[in-house]
Amino acid sequence: MSRARARQNGRVDTLDLVIGLVLLLGLPGMGFIILRGLDVDERSLRESVPTEEALAQEVAPTRDEVQAKLEYIRRLYHETARPLINRAAIASDAELLDALRWAHRTLQAVRSEILALHGSLDRTTSAGDYAPALAECQTILASVQTDEARLRQLDTLGVFRPTAGGG
């Protein structure tokens, strides 16, 4: 009698049973042995996570880093967000939804970059040295708020209106 026919008749195939038990017990055992062999030390994992003290003593950004970040924000706003807003202003209904979404996402990206730069400059002890950069951040942030209001006026499809779920 073949093994397939024996299985169909309800008989237990001992070979399949032995293979299943070996796999059931052997695979977790081998995994345990392999993981022990990797020698992952919990102390080394704890040392790689920065402490609150290390995060509080964050190094102040250099002038070059601030200027590079500010240039990135300027380009993101003037070369990406503004053209998308202008496109949304002239878009037909079929294109309006995508134009509004992309413009809104870009303005959100500009806002988050400004807030990140502003936050890193606020944490430094020499924040007064970066007064012009902070002032420019505030100017761009005000422009972003104005543009968001303009997008809401262009929104004839209800992209920015809250839904019944509160979103």
C-alpha cells in the first residue's frame, strides 16, 4: 500500500510524524543556538540608545549648517510650494484635487522644516547669534500661513474641510 493511499484511509504516516516532530523541536532549538552564538549583549544595546542628558546637550548647529538649512527651506518654498499653489489657482476641477494636495503637503513640509530649524536654534545658548535666520524663518512661516489660507479659498472640492469623523 502506498503512503498516499494509507493517509487517505486514515492511517498515521510515521515518517511524516517523525519529520514534523524534528522540525517542531529542532528549528526553535537551532534558532536559540544561533542567537546565542551571535552574542548580542544587552549592555551594548543600552549604550547605543542616547540618554536624555545626551539629547539635552545637543551640539549647536554651525552657521554653515544653518545657512544650508535656510537655503533648503527657501528653495522648497519658492521653487516647489509657490509653483504648486499657482498651478492650483489655474487648475481645472480634474487637476485641482492633486494640485491642492501637493501644494498642501509641500507647505506642511516647509512648515516642519522651519519648526525643526527654529527648535534647534532655540535650544542653543547663542540663539541671539542666529537672529537674522530666526527672523527669516518667521517671515517664511507667515507666508506659509497666508498661502494655506489661499489654498483653502481655492478649495472648491472640500479637500480641507473637516469630515464627520473629525479629520
